[in-house]
Amino acid sequence: MSVKDKVVVVTGASSGIGAATVTKLVEAGAKVVFGARREKKLAALAKTLPAAQIAYATLDVSDIESVQRLVKLAMVKFGKIDAFYNNAGIMPTAKLADNHRDEWQRMLDINVTGVLNGISAVLPIMHQQGYGHILATDSVAGYVVYPESAVYCGTKFAVRAIMEGLRQEEGKNQIRTTIVAPGMVDTELYKSISDPKVAQALVDQWHEKSDTALQPEDLADAVVYAIGTPQHVSINELIIRPTTQPM
């Protein structure tokens, strides 16, 4: 099993799981094209990696043309795409009664349409290649609904349904699928929560469980493993919780 010389595209790569995955893939010998909205963060990540193995660009996954540009960059730079990792996501949790309609729409645009845009942009290339691997970051929230997270959970249930449909449709075309569904991870995801009290409560919860919460590198290891398996093996779903997380 190896990712050496595989070309992988990663979205949501400016921090957290995305940045850790880019680093782990490059360390394992892959060539990685990555993108996110925060250019300074991308540039800082790029400085830590060998230039011959990487390329990056700013990216808005809710904009299909932006995603297509990242895919084109990968093809121009490296000539193929072995795997595409839909990792970008936001989590502005709130009660439905709070009526945060703008946040609902933004979650749908990034968490759901963003995944669809990734699939749409890369699938024709993978059809032409005769193989490929499409991954997405889901969540335990794609299996269990939590109070004050109904819309977020809804987007993650949708990602699971989309990826299962993709698996059923594209397996015959040698296109593998993987969803990575983490529980509590110590990342910057809380920064997408508009209510400062809710955001701080989540930070406090992470700090209280700092010795048991997942780290981005834990998820990155799982992604590298899934991509590195042989073509005839599909790791379709990885649910990864901290050992002490009950739900």
C-alpha cells in the first residue's frame, strides 16, 4: 500500500484536517494540489513542503468554476488526478428557532453543493483515466442528530447519501469512494459559529477533553491509508471517534 507518486487534490486545506492531510500525503510521497479561501494560510503551508510535490490556489467550493480551476491546475502541473478529497466544510450550529437562514444557506452551499461541485469537476477526468478515488469529510453528525445542529446534521446526512449514490453508480468505472466521518476533532471549525457563547462552549469542551479529542493528524492518517489501498479495495466509510465519545 502506498500513495507515492499519486496525485491528490484536497479542498479546505488551509487548516485542520485538510492541512494535516496535505502534509501527511506529501511526506508519504504523493503530489498534492490544495486549495481553500485563505491565501495566506495556504502560502504558509506551502512553505513547509517541497515545491516539486505541490501546487495550490485559492478556492471557493461553492463556485463550480473555482473548483474547476483547481482541477485544471492539477492536470496542468501533474497530468492526472488519482484522488480528490472534498474536505471543506463549516458548522455554524444554532437552534432552528433562531432562524439563521443565511447560515443555513451557506452550510448547504459549502457542505453539500461543495461536494457536488468537486464530484462534477473531477468525474469526467476520472472517466477518461479509467480510474479514480473521490473522498469526502462527513461527520458522526451524518449518522446521529444533535440538538442545535439540525441543519448541520442534515448537510452531513446529505453527504453520506451523495457518496453512497456515487459508489453505486461509479464502481463499475473503477472509481472508488470514501467518506471520513470524525467525531470531536480539535480544529478551527468552531470559528464558523456566529454565536460567541456557543463557539466558546465548544472550545471549552475541546479543552476539557484535550487529552481524548481527535487531532487533525488522526484523520489525515486515515485518509492516507484509504488512498493508499490497492485499486480493488474500497474503504467506503470510516467512522472515527475519540474512544470516550458516547455518540
